[in-house]
Amino acid sequence: MSNRPNKHPLADGKFETELLANERTFLAWVRTSIAVMGLGFVVARFGLWIQDLASNVNPRIQLKSTGLSLPLGEIMIGLGGLLTALAGWRYHIVNRAIETGKIKADRGMVVSVSIIVVATAIAIILYMFFTSTRA
């Protein structure tokens, strides 16, 4: 027996379609989150890899700082975790809306995720600009 009410506002077949679309959206968010966290790991470890490379090339070179790569990588890993939490929360909210037949867009979520991603992009651009060597 189905968990949906007998007189559901969504037509037959539409209910299942909406649920499947919501699940696909959730999985897309999770894939994106994993990619952001993986890239964050690479960025965080980059400074340490450079230190190892420099010490192997010339043992007298002692780099004391990893620069901004470690904090920036940690921010990206945190952003990936935050996106996963938001995806889970949004999945729950949308499923409840589908069950009641009151599906609507969540502009606040779209705007807040967009702002977070743009802020992260700006941070990465600034990091690259200030740590690049100029010829």
C-alpha cells in the first residue's frame, strides 16, 4: 500500500515522477559535494607537496609556511560537507511537499548556494592572484 493520501493532488504517475526527480537532484548535489571536497583535499595538500619537492631538490631550502593552500582547501572541504547537508535537508523538504501536493521553488536556497559558491570562487581567484609569481 502506498504512503500517499487517497486523493492526492498530483495525477497518477506524476507523484512517482516527482519523487524520482527529487532523488536525482539529491544525487547530483552529492556528486558535486564529493568533487568539491576532493578538490579541496588536493588544494590543502598542495603546499605540503611543494615543501617536499623543494626539500628534495635542495635540502637547504626550508619552507616554513604552506601559504593559503591549507586553509583554502579546508574551506572547500567544509563547503562540500555543507552542500551535502543542504542537499539532505532540501530532499526532506521537497519530499514532504510532494506528498502534500504543494510543490514550489525555493529561491532562498538557490540564492544562498549561489552566493556560497561564488564566494568560494572569488577566494580561489584571489588566492591564485596573490600567490602567483610574476614574470
